[in-house]
Amino acid sequence: MILMNKLVSRLTLLLFVIVGLTACKVNYSMRDAVIPTDVKTVKIGFIENRARYINPQLSPKLTDKLQVKITNQTKLTRTNSDDAHYVINGTITNYDPSQTVGVSAQQASTNRLTVTVHIILKKNLENKVEEFDVTRSFDFSANLTLQQAEGQLLDEVVRNLTDEIFNRIFSNW
């Protein structure tokens, strides 16, 4: 009888703990993403290119890669509604290939491409807007033209910018 009372007491306590945890507003985490449980939908706008120099492939590739990453690594449902719980918009504000970073035998040996994306994250459930810039630099041989370097660097640029944007939005960086 005493053993039965202890078992009932423990089961009752366990039940209260489970009910208490499920009733709380808890964030869920999928891989590295931390998202409040009440956030269910996301709208991802086209990332416009407004830099002085425009790489015509960057904007559509960056937009597509960000959409795929958010869809694959979160439980959020994509929508085209401006009433989505999260609305993500971005603009490429800087695409600057002019920096020389390495000199060998008094000639430029390495050039740098710097890319900046301005992100606006609208959190409709909180009635809050967050803005931030993501800037990444990519080095390439000074023996290459910008067009040659872009061909080699584009996938790396898109991957790195996408990862950093994702982490800033969903990993509380």
C-alpha cells in the first residue's frame, strides 16, 4: 500500500510537471534556430540590389538560398502575406571590389570584394521591427578581373551571407 501511494504521488507530480511545461510559452529549437512557439509563418521578400555596382546574379541567388534555408531549417510556413508572423526584407547596399589587401613585389597580389546586405525583420506578433547589416569580405587574386573573380566567388558569397543572415535572425547573434 505504501509503495502504491509513492507511485501515485510520483505520477501525479510528473503529470503536473508535464502540464506546466506544455502550458508555458517555450521557444523551440531546430538545429541552430531558436524561434518562439507562437511564430508559425514567414514572408521572405526579394532581396533588391541597390549597390553602386550590381552583380545581376547575386540578388536572385541570395533570395532563393535564404528562402530554401529558412524552409529547410525551421518549421515556419512560407506565405506571401504581409501579416506573416515574421516578414523579412533585404537590400544589397554595398558591392565594392576596389580594396587591395595584399602587395607582393610592389604589386597588388590580392584584392577584396566587400558585400553588405541590409535586413529588415518585421515581427508582427510583437509589433517590432529590427534592422541590421551583414557585411562580408572575400579575397581574390589581383591577377583576375572582377568578372572572373565573381564567377569563382559567387557561391561562397551567397552561402556566407545566407548563413549570417539566418543566424542573426534565428540564433540571437
